Amino acid sequence: MQWGAQAQQPQSIVAPASAASAAAAHAPAAESLPSAHAQLPQVIDDLPANYASGMDQATRAQVERGRYVARLGDCVACHTSDKTKPMAGGLPLKTPFGTLYSTNITPDAATGIGRYTFEQFDRAMRKGVAADGHNLYPAMPYPSYAKTTPEDMRALYVYLMKGVAPVQLANKPLGMSFPFNQRWGLTFWKWAFLEDKPFQPDASQSPAWNRGAYIVQGMGHCGACHTPRGIGFQEKTMTEAGASGKYFLAGETVEGWRALSLRSLWTPQDVAEMLKTGRNRHGIVSGNMVDVVQHSTQYMRDSDLLAVGTYLGSLPSSDKDKPMQVAQGPAPAIVAPGSSTASLATQSSAGSPDQPADLFTSRGGLGYLQFCADCHRSNGDGVPNVFPPLAGNPVLSDSSAATLLHIMLTGSATAQTVSHARVLTMPSFARLDDGEIADIVNFTRKSWGNAKAQPVVAADVSKTRKELEIKKLDASKFDTPRLAAMLKEPNAKQLVLGARLNIDTHNLLPKNVGNKLNCASCHLNAGTVADGSPYVGISAFFPSYAPRAGRVITLAERINGCFQRSMHGKPLPVDSEEMKAMVAYFDWMKRETKPADKVAGRGVGKIDKTIVPNVENGRKIYTAQCALCHGANGEGITNAHGAYVYPPLWGDQSFNIGAGMARTYTAAAFVKNNMPIAFHNKFPLGQGGLTDQEAVDVAEYFTHMPRPDFAAKVKDWPKDKKPSDARY
């Protein structure tokens, strides 16, 4: 194997004896295997299946059919507030008129529906009338459930009575204001808007179309969110037929989320892929659809998912629908039996390497580059099977920015599905001010979505922030620099060049970078993340004594040390325009820092260096938490054009043994505070989350994998004691 011009033999995977023995001499035993994050997350189906052991075959078949009907209706999502008490209700449902609480639908005789006859149950499901005669609010979508066939309704009843464990839990009282707490008024609402007849197949359409229509219009109750509401807050129509049919599934804003128009949105295969996995080549689900996918659609039969896609694809786009851009990524995996995906593959773009023209010259572009591009990439392509693309994403092409603003202010998380069990998060960016968020939203929509849409202004963000009751922000003392602020400086062009050189080092300086890393591989978000090797205040501490060099070094020398070690390359000429730009970028981040100051968030944070590493646990953690971005064999991942998206952690394209990141405890501190990304809601990358032990274990594992040698290592630490975890 070739390791580059200066390389010698690759290093052993075994930890150096000096590091292990130094820690072991006064350390507790390593944690027993496996640790919490050394295992892939498991998807738990929480739809009850409490079948009695003595149930006869016919009843069991009826119960299982009813369970699938309950799956189509996503009953468990709304009727469960405590996961240990499924179907027992109590989940708050906020409406413009007050708060409703879902009811107990377990077969408990005292507090549930255990005393309901089938006729009473059927009346509740079709007409919205409870067993005691009171009207039910249409927050329970009985106008949709009314389309259920008698056979499916009977099966659902049997399932709830015989397949769900009874839970004694009293229903919560209404939180509705007058006059909306007067249920008798619903009689007039039903008279005006309720149609309670079962679905009637259209003989002129295919079986797949009819099956899809039955699910979408009926138990799937898609229109409850995706169909515009009328003056009485009723769905304007319950079907695609008739004069009002153009409103069916044409899009609506619900609880601050934009429920997109579903009319001819995607191919049947794309629809099936989204409902099965929570993502497709166009984007991912967000908002309330996360629950729908997690609890309902991922478990539907592929034939039903394709039927839904067939039906939705038959609905003509309305004049308000926005055209879709060309999607990114591979063709969907779910296909109809006997069909071919060849035509879909030709529709897919390999992704564009082009960046928006104003990425480095506008406030929105630099804001996007700093806070969004690490996941969605500078060209908006995203990362296939990891982070969604923005190019072709319907959230951006929609006329409303509601969902974008909601996600920016509250964050988001992917649906947990069997095919994508690892939940990936996008943290809240509520720390950004209203103007910054407006700039980023406008930049993304203009670049990859709907350039003609009405621009978002700071007042729009402020209004959404108030509606969502965004109050508590994280208490970090680290003051995150804003790259957009560089545009105000007299040397803005030089500063932007310095930032670009940090972010895209190996492409812009190919003669000086000997691997596929960038400065930002270790100095996250161009050196603006607390405990992610930030540059804030750093230039105030140079010149300074460096123990590894055994002398006082300048900032330029420190930068060149990274070029030679972390990027396994050659030093930049100190008088070059590139070095001047990088130093200027550091100086801009110095602010008012003085040499004696302590800068919050400086470096990579702390780690307990007495912890004894457990390499086997580290291997498992790497597989479960790191391989998604860095590859199963530490090779990193590349995009369709061969460019690295996330860096290799070992091998000839990674950092050499002279890099600080090649040391176990330095790497462990970095990992503890910064990896994995998209792990929770920590600003700005959702970063960190492993325990000290886990961070040490995984750091020991990947730092001791084969990597390039560093010929000048013999000159290191000429006067000072070498760290115990040094690789040489």
C-alpha cells in the first residue's frame, strides 16, 4: 500500500504500550461491553398486539386484519401519550379554539370503550357520536373514517376489543373555550359537512388506483392535513371528484407546518419510498409526518404504498402547485412487481457540483455556508441516505415558507424506520436573530426552490417565533462568530478568501494538501464551533511557546504545522496571498481577546485521561455511530463527482501520525464534544453525546488504524516530555 512521499510502514492497530500502561496504572476498569452507543438503535413497533393464547384461528385473522386497519389510521399516534399505556389516550391536541385530549380506546370497561357494542363503535367512527350520545369533535377525522368498508370497520372493532390490553385511565376534560365547548353545535356542523357513506370504487380505474383512493380518502385521512379548510374549518372536499375536487390534497398550513400539495407530487415509487423510509431523493418528512411514518406507513404493505402513489399521481396539479425541480440521487427501491426503474434512473440527476453564485458574497449565502452546508452541502445536494437535498426539495419550492421557518426555529428529526433506524437531528437555530434566519431562508429558496416566492422578512420570523413560543435558548458562553459579518469589513474579500481556504483547503491548495482533508475537518464550521477547535481569539496567543517544537512559533508556523501533519502536505509560503488571507481570517476572529484571557470553548474540550481504552467497544461504537459518515472502513464518503463529503479517518488520505488528532485523548476530547453530528439538539450541528469512556474507546480504535507516517517526527518534543498517547 502506498502512503505518500514521506510515508513509511503503516502503524499498528494496537495502542502504544506507553499510552495504555500510563492510563492503566491509576485508572478504573473499562466499562463492560457493550456500551449504550455501541449498538445500532432498534425500531420498536408500538402498535399493541396483545392476543390471547387461546384465540381461535378465525378470530385471530380478524384481529390481525383489524390491526392493519388501525395501522392505516395511525390510531396509536394520537391515542397514546404514555408509551407504557398504548391506546389509553391523554395526548393534547391544540386547536384554534382550545385544547382537546385524545380518549382512551382500550377495551377497559370503566374508562375506555370496553362497553361499546359494534353498532355504537360504528356510529362513533362514521357519524362522530359517542356511546352516550354526545358529539365528537372532528379532530378525530370521522369524516374520513366514514369511508371505511363494513368489513374493515368490523375487523377494527374486534382488534380493539381483543388485540389491545385494557388500561384504566380516565379521559381528561376539555380545554375548549366558550362557545366551542358546547358539543350540541356540532350537530349543525355535521349536517352541513359530513358525508358518512363508505367508499365506492370507480369501475373506470385500476384496482391499484381504487385501493390507493380508499386508503388516502379513508383510514389514511390524508386530507385532514393536506386539504385546505373552509369557513367552518371543514375540509373543502373529501374526494378528487366534482367541482371542489381541485382542492383535495392541494396543501394547507397545520400547526405551523406546511402540509404540501400531494397532487402529482412524485412518481408512485417516490411516494412509496417516502412513506416506507421517511425519505426519498427529494427530501425527508418533517413535522407531524414523522409520527405518521414511524407509527403507520413504514409498516404498510409495499403494494398499498404503491397504490397510494398511483392514486396521488393521478391527481392533476392545481394552478397553485409549484413545479418540481429535477431530483437528486438514485431511483427509488420500491417498485411494482415486474416493473423497471430504468426510466426513473434517467430522470435522476447525479447532482450538481455548482455552488450558488452569491454563496460567498451575500449574508444569506455565508450564513448558509456556516450553519447549513455541513449537512446540506454548499451545492444543496445533501448527502444521500444521510441528509436531505435542498435542490428539488418541495419544502423550498412551496409558496409558503412556514415549514422552513418552523424547522429553523425548533429543529427537526428524521423518522425512525426499519431501513433508517438511526434518528438524525437538525438542531434549533433560534440563537440566530430574525434577520439572519430570514437571510438564510431567502438564500435557500432563491437558490434551490422558488426564486419568485415572496421574500421572508425579519418580522415574519419574529411572528413565527412568537407563535411557536420559542423562549429558552442554550446557555453557552461561547459567542459564535458570524461569517456574514465579514462583508462589513474593509478587507472583506481577503477574509472571505481565508474562510474559503479553511472550508475547501484540499481543492484550493492542491499543491500543499497531501490528502483529502480540509482545515474545517477538525476546525468545525470554519473554526466557529465551541470545543470544535475554534479560531476565536487564537491569534492573540501568538507568537507562543510550542512544546512539540521546543521553541516559540508564529501563527503562520502553527498553520503550516497543520498542513504538514493533519493534511500530510507541504507548508504554504509565509508571504503568499493564501497565508496572508488565513492569518487575516484568524485576526478577524481575535476580536478584543488579549494574551492573558481565557476564551470560552477554546480547543477541543476536556477528557479524563486516566480512562483505559477498550478497543473492541470502540470498534462497535464506530460501526454504530461513525461509519454512516466516515465509511465502514474509515475511508470517508464521496459524492457523485468523487469529491469528499466527510473525511477519511484512516488510510493514505487521512491525517498522519504526527497530527494531534492521531493521539488517543486529543481525538477522544474532540469526539466527545463534537461527534457524532445530528445526534441531538445542540447548536449548531447537533454534535456530541458519547460518554467519556465511549469517546476514549472509539478514539483508540480509529487513531490506531493504518495511516501515513510523519518523517519529521524525530524532531518533536526536543525539550519537553512527550505525551503518553503520542503515536511515536
